[in-house]
Amino acid sequence: MTEIATFETLLTRRHSCRAFQDKSVPRADIERIVTAAGRVPSWCNAQPWQVIITDKAATDAFRTALVSATETTAPAPDLAWPKQYTGAYQQRRRTCGGQLYQAVGIEKGDRVASAKQMAENFHLFGAPHVAIVTSERDLGPYGALDCGGFITAFTLAAEALGVASIPQAAVAAYAPALRDHFQIPDNRMILCAISFGYRDADHPINGFRTDRADLDEVLDWRA
């Protein structure tokens, strides 16, 4: 298999896992994932990403604190959320949500069940580990842009080792709670969490896959 074919296989196989086994990933594998992800390019080689990773006991403690924060405080993300979704972006979002709910038998319009499923974000989908990704605040959106490459590479390196993952902006919505729990200094902007571990292949929620836009929707050739 050629290198590009291997890469395409990883990209196709990777998906956002929403149900995990109760089994820890060896520390050596986690360190290998982070090391590999750190090879991505960044502006002036600043490498603005820093990552806090929890082992199982620490994950459970954070899970409890996070759920409590969602019940007692309002969202306050460090990085502003999208103003709105329109056009194709809105349609893709709706399609993804519909596929997710269909996979677990939630009927359209069942707001109670959909809210319960949404809350699984804050239970970290039962993952044994979570990575909290932060960037230097002074680097602004370009630091966040560089960290996006790190996050993508993290998920692909994990997939290459048979480790499932899901980047979660929803967790970063409670940035003050994360800052307090992990004692993250103010100069670090909290971007997202990545819950990871071994996928529960028997759970129906891991059975659906999102679509990708056709090439002519994203590529604009200029002669």
C-alpha cells in the first residue's frame, strides 16, 4: 500500500467515537500520539499547543466536576462560538444530528431524549482519558489555527494505534470550570477537549458515519 493510500485509509476510518470501553490506553501509546501530533506545522514554529491528559481516576474526577459545572453555571468559552450556521453549513449540521439521533433511536422532535444525548458530551462519552488542548492567548486566532492541526494529527495518530477519539468544543464551553479544575493559567486559551480510548464497537452510536462534501463544493480551480 502506498503512503497516500495508508493516509486516506486512516482519514476514512477515523470517526468521532461516542461510546468507549472501560479500558485505559498505555501511557507509552499516549505519549507516542502526542509526539506524532507535535510534528504538524505552525507559524514560525511557535508550536503553541499544550495538552493536559488525564488517566482514568483523574478523568472520572473531571467528569464529575464538569457535569456539576454544566448544572450550575452558564457556558463561557474562551474562543467565541460560531455566530450562526447558514446554507450548506446548517444543512450539514442538521444531517449529522439527524444521523446521530437515528443511530440511537431518538425520534425527531424528542427534545428530552436529544438533550440527554447531548449531555453525554459532559460525561465524556464514558472515555477513560481526556486531553485538554490550550494555546497561548497572545497568539490569538493564529495560535488556535495551529492547534487545529495538532488536534487533527492527534486523532489520526490515535486511529493509527487503534485508539478512538472525539474532539469536543462543547467541553471548552465551560472554560472557567476547566481553568479552575486543572489550574490552567489565564494566558492559556482553552480550545477543546479530546476524549479518547478504545471504541465500544457494539454500541449503535458508533455505527453511523458523516458524509463529506463533493470535490466541486470545496475546490475552486483557477487557470
